[in-house]
Amino acid sequence: AAAAAAGRQDVLMELDPDTVRPSVDLLRSVLRHAGGLPEARLAALRPLVRRLVEALTRQLATRLRPALHGTALPRPSRRPGGGLDLPRTLRANLATARRRPDGTVLVIPERPVFRSRARRAADWRLVLVTDVSGSMEASTIWAALTASVLAGVPTLSTHFLAFSTEVMDLTDQVEDPLSLLLEVQVGGGTHIAAGLRHARELVTVPSRTLVVVISDFEEGYPLGGLLAEVRALVGAGCHVLGCASLDDSGRPRYSTGVAGQLVAAGMPVAALSPLELARWVGEKIA
């Protein structure tokens, strides 16, 4: 693990998933290495990635649960809430796939995923608009882990939008942070306005909608479009928040000039830990 942290990515294939000490830094190294691997070699890394993600998510859930003010986060489980969601079940259980002698593939569904029951119209909606440009690698990991925990709040519908110069809606994978992190491609430029434009399309009840932008605010496009999107959300009555970083280090790196203009447009900006973000969400929906 020390060699991996020092940049020796070749040793990652030698780590034992059952004995490794989980950390975001190690997960970051593994994901960076996994990004360029063919599926055959990626399969060998999946048990390690799964172990790191599950351990870190459990640790984070334990810390965040008290901050959510009795919003009844369920224990981490896959209890049926509706019918079996076959596509997500297959994605969540790829590590158990085995090829039979006749060439067919058998998947053992150790972690079945069920469709959620329809949410009430009065429930809250949280839209995490997450910058996945190259400078936001660590915050992207924290955002995915935090989203998976918040997705367990019964009265909160959690959406996950990943953006660089284009926007990907990964909401259908938000309850499975492993699939979410393997799907996200970190790198590219930054178009925050595009992410907010997509978020605005998800708004149905503005007064019960939380829009959180996780970015260093190094907007690569004209600021007029970004400020207009913020004003539109604020004007509609949405609750908006800008996270200059989302991690436990407390060392934000962001464009203070752009952040100042966003604050003037109605979006508070702060560097937050996942716990502080959970407290903000908990205070809004309590």
C-alpha cells in the first residue's frame, strides 16, 4: 500500500482485498490505474475496489448518520423495496461472474438491487452537480461516497450529475458507489453552467430542491452563462450551495474571483467535509 501511494501502480495487483487498510488515497490510486485497463485485467482489480468502496462507505455512513437529524437513514442493506432491478443487479455483481465450460456466463447475485418504491411528491430532491475535471479527482470520490449514503435517506431523492465539458446523469447508479466510480471518467475541461442547466431540468418543486455544486469553479466558458443559471435557480426558490472542495483535508483550491461572483448571484460557496455537507442537508430537510 505504501508503494502504491508512492506511485508504484504495478503493486496494486498484489494487494490483498481482505487485509488492506482502506483509505481514499489508496482508492484514488487504484481507480487511476483501473481507468486504462482492459476489462480482463480490470476484473482482477474489482474485488479490491469493492472492498475499499464498501469499507469507506460504511465508515462515512457512521459519521454522517447523526448529522441527518433523525431522517432515518436505514442500515446499509439491499432490502426489497420493489421489483428486482436486473440491469443494476448485473452491474453490482460483475465480480461474481464465472464462465461455464459450455461458454455461457453465470452471475451469482450476491448483492441484488431492487427498485425503490415511488417517492411522495412532498419529499426533498438533492441534485449533486459534480465537477470531474482533472483537478477534482479526490472530491469526485468523496462526492460519490457521500451521494451513496444520502441516497439511503427515505425522504430524499438523490441525483448525481457528473460534468466536465459534457454532463452525465449517473443517478441510476447512485446507490452503488462502486459502479458510480468505475463509470466516472475524471479529466477534461470545466463547464459548470451546463451541469446547472441539466440540474434545473430536474426541478419540479423548487422550494424542496437542493442543488449542490462541487467544483473548483475554474469555469472554462463565459461566466455570464454560469451566473444566469445560478440566478435562475435562486429566483425559482431552490436551495443552492457551492462546495469549493469536498474532502476531509480542509485545503480548498478554487477560483476566489468566480466564487465571489457566485455568492453575489445568490449561491453561498464554502469548502466542506462530507459531514458538514450532511449537516447542511439535514438542516434543510428536517
